[in-house]
Amino acid sequence: MSSPLDNLCGANKPLALEPPDASEFAGLKRSGIARLQDASNTSLSLEGRFDLAYNDAPTSVSTDSRPGSKSRWRS
């Protein structure tokens, strides 16, 4: 079964398929964990904590670690 993203990948299309990169994944995961830990720091303003947690969402999405996930998409 193909992914909806398959329709966006290829010649003259906006996305290109890249192979997984373990070191990039590890760096994004490390960054996400640090942001979430900082977001739980009650000495920071509520707005700052929200920003830290909210801005981690793209990191979490781009580091798809679901079992069976075989590819990553980059724009």
C-alpha cells in the first residue's frame, strides 16, 4: 500500500525520498527530549514553556519512530 506522500515524490514534484539517517534521528530526538524537559521547568514563564513544548512538535513528527516505519520524507 502506498503512502499519500508517494504522490508528492519524484521528478518535478516537491518532495524527495531520503534514506534514514541514524545520527540525524539521534540528534533530533536529543533536541526534542531537551525541549520537553525545559518545558517542565516551572521557573520559566507559561508562555516560554508553551513555546518549548509546541516547537518540539515538528521534531517529534520528523523523527517517525513507529515500528515498521521504513522511510523519511524531506521537503
